[in-house]
Amino acid sequence: MTLADMSHHRPSLYTQDARTKARNAAEKRFRIYGITAVTLGVLALIVLLTSVLGSGLGSFRQTMMTLPVTLDAAVLDKKGNRNPDEMAKATTITYGKVLAQALEAVVAEKGLAPEGMKAKEIGALISKEAPAALRDMVLANPDLVGTTIEFNVLANGRIDGFFKGRVTMESAALDSNVSPAQLELAQALRDAGMLRLAFNWAFITNPDASELRPESAGLGVAILGSAYMMLIVLALALPIGVAASIYLEEFAPQNRFTDLIEVNIANLAAVPSIVFGILGLAVFINYAGLPQSSPLVGGLVLTLMTLPTIIIATRAALKAVPPSIKDAALGVGASKMQTIFHHVLPLALPGILTGTIIGLAQALGETAPLLLIGMVAFVKEYPAAPPEGFLDPAAALPVQVYNFTQRSDPAFIERASGAIIVLLVFLLAMNILAVLLRRRFERRW
């Protein structure tokens, strides 16, 4: 066979054989699988966010009513002394009648009431929380008695639901808490400019409310309780986790005992969170006698749960530092301690901070362990400032979501979705902070 014949039978580089075609086809399929997986993940995220935002954004707006209220001294301060102690004898029932009369007067003056509507039905448009708010205002400033003020009051939950599409005329006909005539009056009040949807700051600042007052329920105590617990977790988990990681990675001898510790740390990271709640109930409450539903107990439980995550992340960050850094420091006469704290630890700081913040974000969203230590209780009062506040009863954001979903009024479902939005905002902020800190302290070698 001649050289020309051999070159004629040799396969060309530009011609794909069967094996090359198979490899290229497999690569294309793998790319399609990857794109499909990413697309499904993005679609699931979009569906989740759409559902939560669609259900929860309404909780950041609330139906308000502006009324001219005459604070009759003969009713609110019968002795005329303007003494808050004496005026406190006027209960919220009395202030409720004052508000109801003010609304009835406005409705009668403008001729807005549907035919045959009773005065009691008119007053029922006002939230049961409004009399308490008016009473607190008057007791804080007794000079208001005897004057007429413009007072912003909350509409009750059914009226609020009507303007948000949750309540209809058909559902009102079957509801014992609202009537179609009340909805008609509410619409007339809105057309007259006396009733409006406004941004609901109280949802962020107010404490929880009873099942009869969903329109006044807020997240103030839950946000404060979660903040207190995160402070405790940060103050305990970060130094303990970093110290344990440094010892295990740099100083501990390699023997069966340290191997057992490492295996247990890895196992603890996979233990269900409710197990830590049982441990906290047994040790911190039943044995140590710490108060139930306090941020201190919640912080200690979440610290135990977060420690394995921080230790694993910190050890991984320490391992990522090139050995040449340590060898160079030791070579110029630095001690082992100086090498770790002056050279290795600063270079591992981005990974440590990232692991810590992700651990805190995970702890912020935990519910099961907090339920077992009593943080599911209804808490109306704000905890005091630290350190006393660490022992006061409090709630937490994920537990507040659970509490809202357990109540029958549909308005609390909206509140639960709104609380989820707030929780997601905090988690997003913590993850963004982790990325920023990592980039800020990252060093290249």
C-alpha cells in the first residue's frame, strides 16, 4: 500500500467518529439536565415568593378611620381634677362608647347609614383595640379632656378584609361578625374620605394581639426576642466555636479521643433541632431553673445547635490556609501561638465569618426547639433592655408565624405571611452581610 493510499484511509480530524459523537451528545444532555435543574429551582423560588408576597403584603397596609372625637369631661373626668389616677377609673368600655358615638354622629350628619341599620352595628366598624389606644392617649395627656380631636382608629378585621378582597358581600351574609350593611357603610365612608388604607407601621412595632383583634397584631415582641437570642448566640457560639476549632485543628494530638470528638461534632450537625429543644428543656429549665419563654434559654439552646456548624466551617477555613504561610512564620522564629493568631487566623477570617453568619441565619429560622422551651406562649409585654430583658418572657419570629397560623380568623393567615416576609428579609440581609464580609476580608496568596 502506498503512502497516498494510507493517507486516504486515515480518519480526518474534522470528521467525528462514533465515539466522539457519543461524547458530544452526552455533554449536551448533561448541559440540558443542568439547565433544567436550575430552571426548576428558579421556578420553585418564584412560586414560593409569589405565594408569600401575594398573601403577606396586605399585612403592611391597614384600614384606618379618621374621626372627630369629643372628649367629654363629664364622662371621662367626672371630678374635673385632670388627675390621671382618678381618670383611670374610666375603662375601655367607656372610651369605646365615646368612639362609637363619634362615628354615629358623623354617619348621621353625612347620611351614610343604610336604611334600618342599628347604632350598635355602626360602632362595630371600629376595632376593639381603638378604645384602649384612645384611653392611653388621654391618660398620657389629661389636658385633651374637654376638647375635640382628630383621632385615627383601626377598622375591625372584617372591614379591613373587605378592602383587601378577603371579605365579600356573599361571605358577609354568612358571617356573624359582619353584615353586608356594614360593608356598604364602610364603602360609603371610604368614598367620603374618612376611611383609607395606610402603611401599617404597627405591624412591625406592636406586640401580639388576641384572636378578637387581628388588625392590631404585630411583631414587635417577636423581633425583639429574636434579636436578644441572636446576641446570646453570637456572644457564646462564636468564641467557643472558634476556640474549639483552633485547638482541634492546630494543637490537639491525633488519637482515638480526638477522632471521637470529631465524629461527634459531625453527628451533632445532623441532629434534628427538636432534640436540642428537649435537651434545653431538661437542662436549662427543669435542672437549672431558668425561666421558660426567655431569650436566655432560647439563646442557649440555639447556641448548642449552632456550635457544630461554626466549628465545621471554621476548621474548613483554617485548612484552606496554605501550609507555606505557617512554615514561613515558624521559619522566622514565630511561636506556634503567634503563627496561628497573627497569620493563619486573619487569613481564615472570611470563611469563619461566613460560617458564623450562616449558622446564625439558620438559628434565626428555627422553630421546633423554641416550642419545647415555652416560647409559644402569648406575650403582650415587651422585654426590658439587656441584661434584665434576657430573662423576661418573649417570642421569636418563627414561633410567631406558628402562632398566627393556629388561629381561626383568616386575617391571621395574612399576618403569618407578613411575618414570613419579615423573616426572609432578615435572612437575606444576613446572607448579604456574609458575602460582603467575605469580600472585605478576603486575601489572595
